[in-house]
Amino acid sequence: MINHTRTARRTKYFRNRLRLNAKLRRQLLALASCLVAAMLFSACRSAKQTTADNNTTNSETAQAYPMSGSAQPSPNQPAATQAEQAAGIFDAKSAHSIPFEKESNTEAYGRIEENPFLEVARAPLSTFSIDVDTASYSNTRRFLNDGQLPPKDAVRIEELINYFSYDYPQPAGDTPFSVTAEVSECPWNTKHRLVHVGLQGKKIATENLPPANLVFLVDVSGSMDAPNRLPLVKTGLRMLVEQLREQDRVALVVYAGSSGLALPSTSGERKAEILAAIDNLDAGGSTNGGAGIQLAYKIARENFRQGGLNRVVLATDGDFNVGVTSESELVRLIEAQRRSNVFLSVLGFGTGNLKDATMEQLADKGNGNYAYIDTPAEARKVLGAEIGGTLATIAKDVKIQVEFNPRQAAAYRLIGYENRLLRDEDFNDDAKDAGEIGAGHTVTALYEVVPFGQQFENPGVDPLKYQQPSQPSELANSRELMTVKIRYKRPDANESQLLSVGLADPGSAYQDASHNFKFSAAVAAFGLLLRDSKYKSDARYDNVLQLARLSAGPDAQGHRAEFARLVERAQTLSRQSARR
């Protein structure tokens, strides 16, 4: 009996020990898991810090011109590649080791709050910077051709209008551009008037352009690995290279995770070398655009041509994801670089992750222009037929200020240009940045005006308690509807010059207006419909199509005929959307 008792006690004892050991093992296992997790977290932080440090070092040592960071080759690279990078030789095809995974749609557009009607008695001045960007039109075309209506904020009406050239007179004398103004009936609201203001930049034949110092800054990151991205970039750059002259020079800077000089500044007569460097580009890796921008401007400054065309041409989808990545940081970087009198052209490519808002801001702050290239035909337009306007700036910091006559107009609304508005006092401030006009470029702006005595939609403000709005002067009794004032600087000047034009309203119907007026009005109404604007009034796709066809005029390149097809396409898509 005693033995049985002892045996039972021993069995119970060992069972308890086993339970304790099992519990201890579980605790030890949990502790080990925590330690492993902590070690992994520490390693990740260390790797991230190392990458950040390398990126900083890369931008600081980019002047060495091989691929930044190449002095420490990856052990996974082939021996020949390691030796080449250690020797300071850059090969675009060996620069990438990070595979690119396809992303879902992450396109980004800046929010647009449409300009409202403003009461002339309280806000008689309208001030804004001109805009020669055309990206919104070709991007809108891409959406429509793909069978979908564009996002509302992708539609910037001023860029739709300015995509087209207009038949304005060439400037006379030494002035770099002419000014044309016209007022007639508003097609989508016949109770209102529509004002058309057009600028025509002086045309300069390609062979007469000043010598060019160009730096092609090409995004070769993984996000550019698609047929409508890097291959289309190459197509466009080849077109530009074919127009280079002996006195022109071009360099090629590329960036992915880091940046490098793929081709030093080379004479335009050595086209075979330049084309070979372009053909050698390949895509892969992350996108450190900030380092590439710094290196490109450095090369441009080193080869600066006094009195020449000094410009960085950036080709990207705008998806900056390492280094300097935020839009505000990139804008500050560009603002610092523009003081070198090196201008910037931004060429957007690709779908699905297009960072339109970032690219528009970079071009705006870099004294440049922004175009979206969706097809080889668009590349031919921007980098072929319109190369003078793309590269040669004839006037910078161009601002427009319109003063309305309170005896002729009750209210007005600027159509588009929402992100180009300036304070009234900015007009006379030569330190305030504004837009540029290229050789041969046309710039068009439209105002919808409510005639004096008519009611208009505006929440307004309460009557002032301590003062009344200013009383009209004697000149308000004239028949002038408005005065258009324009300030601009020569490309190498720091002081602005002033132009001023008065405009009276003849009271004509829009059917009697010029082709320029009618076609620009058709494009504006198209934009109002695409945005489903609260100001579209009686605009209809049928009316837009009729007006566009009546005012097409000479159309050698077929751009206006294409516009009519896009209107038909948008009308079909809009009907399909309404039935869903």
C-alpha cells in the first residue's frame, strides 16, 4: 500500500514537472520570438538609415558623375559590373537592382475650386499669371480614348484652350508678343458676354534660335518600365536630337534609386553618340528625383551659355518615392535652382501612377512648361513642330491684370487659371514669379461677364458698416468694358515692362465673332461639361460640336478635327454614364 502511495506521489511529481517544463518552454519560446522580432526591427531601422545616408551622400558626391553610390557595389552584382562601377564607369542598364511591381491606379491631381462670379463694385481687378501648359488636354484625350471620362480635377480648362494655336497677328517692333482682345455674346449663356484675350509670341525659325545648352533628365526607375513610358521618352528625345545643330550641346542625366551622368555635355553634331546614350537607357528601381534634379542643374550651370537657351528637360511620371519626395520639398528645390537662369520643361508620361499635380507645380516654379505625352504624335508636336516654343523663352514672369468698368459690368468670372491667381498687388511686384511665353506660343484667356444691371449668382457679403464702395470715376462713363494690362520681363532682365489695352463691347452675337473667339469658346464649353461645372448653363455637347466645326479654319495638323472627335466620344461616354 505504501509502495502504491509512493508511486502515485512520484507520478504526480513528474507530471507537475512536465507541466512546469512545458509552461517554461512556452514562455522561453515567446521570449525568443520577442527577441527575434526586436532584432529584425532594429536591422530594418539600420538598413533604412543606411539607405538615407547613402542617398544624402549620393546627392553630395554626384559631381563625380558615375552612378552615385557605385563605389560600394552589391555582392549580388556580376564581377564585371562591380569592376566597372568601382572604376567610375556608368552603364544605364546595370544601374538597377530593385524589381518593379505593377501598381494600382494612384494618379494624383490637384483639387480645383472653380472661380466664382465676382462683383465689379467690390472687386474691380482680376490678376493672374499666364499659363502655356498643355498637359491637361492630352491627358484628357488619353482618358477619352481609353473609354472613360476624365476625373474632374484632371480638366484644367485654360490648358485645354491653350493646347491649340490661334490666328493672332505677329508682334510689331521690339515687343516679344502681340495682344488681341475681343468681346461678344457668351454661347452657353446668351444673357452674358464673353471676353477673349490672346497673346501671340514672336515666331523664331529653328535655325535662328540662340545656341542651346540642354540637359535631358530622364526617370529610369521601375515605374517607367512600360511601353507608354520610357520607350516613348526615347522616341521623343530622338525627335529633339535630330533638330540639334553644331552649336547646340546636350547632356543626359538619369535617376532611379540614385542619379548619374549617362552622357556629358556633347555637341549637337555628334548625334550618333547622343542617340546611342538614349538607346542604352533601361528602367528599374526606385525614384530619387531630388538627386537627379540637383545633378541636372549642376551640369546645366557648368555648361551655361550666356545669351543662349539653358534648359533642363525632365521626362518622368512624377512618382518620386525616395530621397526628396513631398511636393512642397521638390517645389522648394526647383525654386532654389531657377535663380541660376536655367529654365525647366517637364514632360509627363504613363498611366496609372501619373503625379500630375507634382509635375505641374515643378514646371510652374521652374520657369517652364508642362506637357503630357501620350502618343508618338504628341511627342512630334511638343518636341518637333513646337520645339521653339518648348525651348526658347521670349518673355518671363508674364502677368495679366484686368480692370472692369462698373458702369458696363456687374460681375465677371475668369474661366480656368484657378491655380495661377495672383493678389492684385503682385502685378507690380517684380519679385513675384509668373508664367513664361515661348517663341511662337499663343496664350488665351476668357472671362464670362455679367452686364451692368443684371442679377448674378453670388452669395455676396453684408453691406459695409463703416464705408461704401468707391464711386466710379469720369472714365467709367466711356464705352470701355475693361482695360487689359500686361507686365513681362525679357528672359535675362529683372525689371518688368508694361502694356495696356482698352476694350469696348460692340454688342455683337457670337455667330459674328472671329474664328479664334468661337473655337476657344467651344473648347471652354467642352471643359465646363467635362467638369460638370455649375457654370455650364446651357452648354451641350451638340452645341460644342457645331461651334467647333464652324470655326475650325485651317487645320494642317488635324488637331481641331481631332477635338471634334473627342467631343463626340465624350458625348457617347456621358450618355452611357447617365444610363448606369
